[in-house]
Amino acid sequence: MGQSASSEGVLLQQQYQSSLTLFTSYEQGEIKQIFDTICKTPATELECSLSGFEKSQLQGYIDGKLPDSTTNRLYDLLKLLQLCGAVNKPDDVPISHHAFVVAMAMLFKGTLDQHCHLIHCLATENRNGVPAVELSKFVSGILQHYEKALQVSNRMSNWKLECSAESQEKLLKFAVHDAMSVADGDNNKVFDESEIASWLQKEPFFQTLLINIFHICFSPPAEQNAQGASASTETASSDDINISTLHEIKALPQCLDIDWAKTSTLLDLPSVLLLNQHIPHSCRGQWRYCFSSQTDGASFATMVRHISKQGPVVMIVRDTDGNVFGGFASQSWALRPNFTGSSQCFLFSLSPSYGIYGASQHNDHYMYLNTDQQTLPNGLGMGGQFDYFGLWIDQEFGTGHSKAKPKCTTYDSPQLSVKENFTIDVLEAWAVGPPAKLKDDDLYEDSQVSILDRDPEAQAILDLVGKERKSEGLRDEEPTADIPEEHNLYPSGAQDN
């Protein structure tokens, strides 16, 4: 499987040198490992050689993690890179290490324009643009193969998630049809690369998904990672490994603090991918199970206890009519008489369709949590205003509301539930990102603890001079102490109907 110098053009040599500078020495070693592994994959047409690989070897290496059409077009792209500016252009030219490095730079270090060109090449053979029907087929194929790629590469990160055809179709509609304003049945529309760029800027979800699946396909072999294939990898520091583009990139957030033998979730693979893409980057590394009414009971007090001071939280509700929706709280939940949170909060819908509804900037009514008040609402709310929330969970827990005529003023969200006033079927909550660090003030929040407890020195001085502590025995009770621990999920008699 020899390769003449004339089959590599000057332009490829220049692209190779430019691409190489984008990778650290450790990453360069990883790419060489991957290239060598592909070259050692059994070939069907030519003898194996470390100087290059052919299409069947690339197909064998990827092993079904990508749709066949995508793998074939990826090889065609590699071949174009290989022959770019070459004097001789034989049909059976193998893909060299130089062409492979240039392609890896496009995939993992590429600009937005390069990714748009990559999507164009992988989605269609039409050089004038990407027809809507072919773009939809391409995105759908990537979604269908992503679950398999995660499973065979052992990257489910402790999640037990399904990926149904229905959820794939919902994600396709959200990520392509809605984002690119493609009407149902309008398959004749053709997108140029500038329109693809506008799409990715508006909804970057698919760009991230594409990079993730290619990362899974082109990760260094585990056994070679352990041994080190070159001096550069053998001498690499742990910092080199941690910042490597190809090493252990999280395709899914780590799922923590859950026993799947006892607990199920309203989430599926597409919904986790979608929500994780829209929460702040610092929160995307891990999701920690906090609460589910299915396993922890239908108790507002229990829910509040489990979600308080946990940092940012994703809450998901399914109403008894089957709609699934929720909200992302950017800060720790805490009992307050006023609205809190930030513009990073958002509401969302997961069924019957996907929707992400960010801050409108009309007001700052992002988060509200209060209990046992005479003049203020008692419950948990996001968006809107008192008694007219975009999402509301009542302190009595079994009920809530989603009010928007025509939209929630805080989040520009529509009514999320089937009925404006809904009954909860299931509610669950996940803390996202690293655990919150409690501040000293959190321990004595809202003056629930005597000022003397905050200042032991003041207490000691009073004891020393023999002064009586007038407030002793008059301390406030815990804020959730008089909330009934268990509430019936359904109102009286509802289960009989």
C-alpha cells in the first residue's frame, strides 16, 4: 500500500503544518495512535500499511457508530484533502497521516465556517447547498446512532436512559425544523453554508452533538492510552491529559446519587442532551439526583428540604394529562419573601414537544419559594407574578398552575400544562454542577436562629455579667416544621374518577 510523494500536494503539506500547530504534543500522539489503529484494521482491497488506510478500514474502525452514508462521505472528504493540489490523482490513493490530521483539526479545532462546510459535505453530495430533506435525514441519522455510540464506548455516565423514535422526532423538529423555520412538507428548500452558520449560532445543540459523536468515533484506544504510544504521550503530565481535545470528553454529564434499581426518571437521552446544552457551562459536568415524588413521597416539605442549598436545580413535572415540563433555577432554592435568581434561569417543555424559554428581560421574577405566609403565595414559582406564575407548585403539592396569556412575561413561555391549573402526576429534581458551598450566613438564614447563636462571644459576655437572655425559649420554629410531611397526590375523591 505504497504512497508516492506526488499523490500529496503542496497545499496538503501546508494545511498539515498549520493544523499540527493547533494540537499539543500529547494530542498529536493521540492522533497518531488513532491513525495507526485504523491502518491496522483489516482491509478488503489493499494490504494493511501504516502509511495510510482505505475506505473499508475506516468503516471497520468506526464500526457502525455513524450512519454508513456519513462514514462514506467522511472518507470522500478525506480523499479530497489527500488529493488537494496533488500532481497525480489515482483512485486508490490511501489516506495519509497528513490528510487525517487536517481532518481532525477541522472536527475538533475547527471554526464555525469549517464546521458548516463539514456538515455540508457529510449531509449531501449536492455542492450547491443542503436540501432540507437531506439535512433532516443527516441529523436524524446522527441522533439514531448517538445512543449506540455511547453504549458501545461505555460512556452512558451511569445514566439509564431510553431514546425512542418519538423523542428523536421531537428533537429533530426542535433542532432543525423550528430553528431553521422549515415548514412541514417543505423539503425543497436548500440551505447554503451561511444559512447553516446562522442555524448553528441560533441553536448550537447539533454542533455539540456532532463533535461529541466524532469524539467517540475517534478516541484513542484505551489499551494504548494506558501504555502510551510515543515519547510525547509517555512523558505527558496529568494536565496535558485533562486538557486533551480527544481524551475523556464528557458526552453526557455524570449521573450521581441515584439508585436505578429503586428510581426511574421522566428524562430520556434526547431531553438530557438538550437541557444540558442550555444550562450554564459550569453546570454541565454532573447531575445529582435530589428528589422524586415517586420514591420520596408527595411532600412539599420533603421536596424543599432536598432541593434547598443544592446549587442550580433542574425540576421536571409531568401533569396528569401527560404534558412534561419544568424549569432550571440558576441559584440555590431558599425560602424568601421575594423573587430571586438570574437571567440564566429558563422554563422548558419536553412533551408533547421540546421548547426552551429563556429570560425575556421584561422583569426579574425568576424564582420564588415561600411557605406558611398569610399575605404571600405559599409554594414554588418561576416567572410571571404572584398568583400568575409561568410555573407554580403549590405548598399543598398535588396541584400547580402554568399561566400565560399569551406568554409568561418573565420567560416568553406559553402555557406549559394542558390545563392552566394542573394536577401533578410526577415531580423530580436534579442538582446540576458541583455541590454548592454553604456560606456562614446560610447556616442562620432569614434570622431563624437567635443573633446570640451567630455571635458566641456576645453570648459569653452576657453569661459572664449575669445578664438574662430574654429571647431564650422564644426561638422561631423551623420554617417547614408545620407543613404536613405527607400530602395526598390527588385531591379527595380524584382517584375514584
